[in-house]
Amino acid sequence: MRPHERITYRITIDIAKCNGCNNCTTACPVNAELEQRKDLDTGEDARVIAIKNGVAVVINPFRCDGCGTCMIVCPEDCIDITFIPLTEYEDTIKEKSKT
């Protein structure tokens, strides 16, 4: 089973509120595990979240485990993690594959 086949969380960042402090990227336990690694499927950065152009961005949402550590350490309260029912997630994937 690939990681994205079991993910049930959606991480979003309000970049208008983000101050680029890097707290989220360093606190994320998944990022710590994947630091400096490339995704085997795409060759891209494997981390969940990173600082790009001065703000936090979600790079690989499929790796988010929903722990909420990034939300806790964010001083600007700009990160949100939402539970996604698996059926809704599967519907989203099906819609994307049609385009």
C-alpha cells in the first residue's frame, strides 16, 4: 500500500498569516525522518512541509500523519489539519484522475 492510499488528513496553511519562522518544519516528526530524502515515486522533496519563498508550504500532504505538532508550535495559528473520511478522499482521487 502506498502512503497516499491510507492518508485521512488534509493539512492547509494560511500563507497570509505565516511568518516563515520554520517552527513547523523543524517540529514535524515526519520531516525529521525524511530530512534530505527524495520521494521514491517522484524524485521530489519527501517532507510534508517546508519553507519556500519565506512562508511554510505543504510539499507532500500524503505523508502527513495528522499528529498536529506543526499546529501546536505555530505562533501565528496559520496551520490547520482536517480529518478526511476515506470515502471523500477516494472520491477526490477519482475526480482528479478524470482530468
